Amino acid sequence: MRDRSYLAGLFGQGIGPSLSPELHEREGRRQGLRYVYRTVELDDAQLAPDRLRELLAHAVELGFDGLNVTHPVKQVMTPLVDDLSPGAAAIGAINTVVIRDGTTTGHNTDVTGFAAAMRDGLPGADLGEVVLVGAGGAGTAVAHALADLGAGALHVVDTDAARAERLVRSLGPGLAGRSTTATPDRLGTVLARATGVVNATPVGMAAHPGTPVAAELLSDRVWVADIVYRPLVTQLVRLATERGCRVLTGAGMAVNQAADSFELFTDRPAHRAAMVTDFDELVADEIGRTGGSP
């Protein structure tokens, strides 16, 4: 098996700065594998289901072992694969596609990645009343991770009310019955009683600067998590830190979902501690080149 080569890739928009290629390829080298990871930047014309279906078929034909998929196609690609893992089927969104013998199976390592990040980065966080900003593919994964972690109630904030309602229904009768939805203009109201807030939107990414939560809505009684990791210190993370909140950056989710994907692609356990070190080194190198702040 040491002579086997692996080809993986990433579909999405704005993925040029992604650390996934380097994280995967470093782990491959660490395990003595020939492992190549490529990014596929999608233009607007390639976001339609028919075009994505063609691209997926090309990946199968070209011998890819697996793909990661990210914003904005996590939900669009879900019905395009041949099969879904039970977790991905429950969520209705995928971020990983495993290709075996010409068959594609969708998985969602965002769920396990975020849950692990919360356990490691915010141990003991009060999950009694959590506000989730963003009901897309990433938000749905985060919601299911919070459900697995024992969240008491979830308040989903999204510009698309129907999408937020679909997310809540996907949670099942337990947490769904204790969850609400709201539009962004009501964010202050739902945050007033919250114990924590998660940003699961693209806002804060290099291509989508800004913050989904205004500084005046934050206080040190809530913890704040951001799944964006490029940049690592988003405007939301900076504002929350200044307000005295316990803060979780997107680093833990990024590393854990990458490790989970690597294991699915190769059937080998990933060296997670080493991948955390890789991530830290990559971010430190970038900060050094750009003169930014850690």
C-alpha cells in the first residue's frame, strides 16, 4: 500500500488562500504516501447542478480518490453523489466526497470537525442558548454538531427565513422543538438572552470582509465562535476578544475536518497533533510575510 498514490481536490469559490492542500499533502508525506491535493476554483457558470454534475463525473474519470467541497456548493452537490453517509443524509449538506470504484459517497466532516473544536477550544462552554448566524451548508453542520454536544436551545439567524426553517426541521423533534429562527434585524433581540454565538456565514473571509455581529451586541457573558479561518483573526474574533468574550477561531474546525477527510480518502489515521502544528506554522509563515497580527 505504500506505493499507492492519492489524488484529492477542493471545489469552491474564493479558495485560492485555502490551507487544505498544504495540510493534506504534509500529512501524506508524513505517512510516506504519494499524495497530491488540487484546488478547483469555480466560476459562477459552474455553480449550476448540471455543471457540477459534469465536474464530479470528470473527477471520477480522472482518478480522484476524493474531493472536499466548500462555499457555495455544499448543499447543491448533496443530491449529485451516488450515496450519502447517514450523517450527511440527515444534514442535507456535504463537504467531502469519497470516490471508490467509480462510486461517489458524500460525507460531512464539518460536523465532527466543529464538535471537536468546541470540545478542545471552549471546554465547559454554556450551551444553554446558542445563536447560530448562517443557515447554509456550514451552518447546518454546525447546528447538528451543537445538537450532538447537548445544546439546550438554538436560535438560527439568516436572511433566508425558509432556509433557516429547513435547518431547524433537520434537527429532529428534540432540539427542533427548542429552536427558533430570526432575520438579521432581530439579532440583537436573540443575543440578549444567549450564552454563545457562532458565525457560520462567509462574512469575515478575505473575499467577504466585515462582521455578522456588531460590536455593541457582544458582551463578556457570551462565548463567540467563528468558523472562518482565512484570516484566522476575523473582525468578529477581534471584536469579541476586545469585549472580553471567550473566543474560538476557525483553526480547530479547519484542522479536524481536514484530518477527518484525509482519513476518509486514505483509510489511514491522521496525525492530528502534527496537523495542528502544521496549521500553526502555515499561519505564522503567512503572518510573517504579510506583516499582520497573530
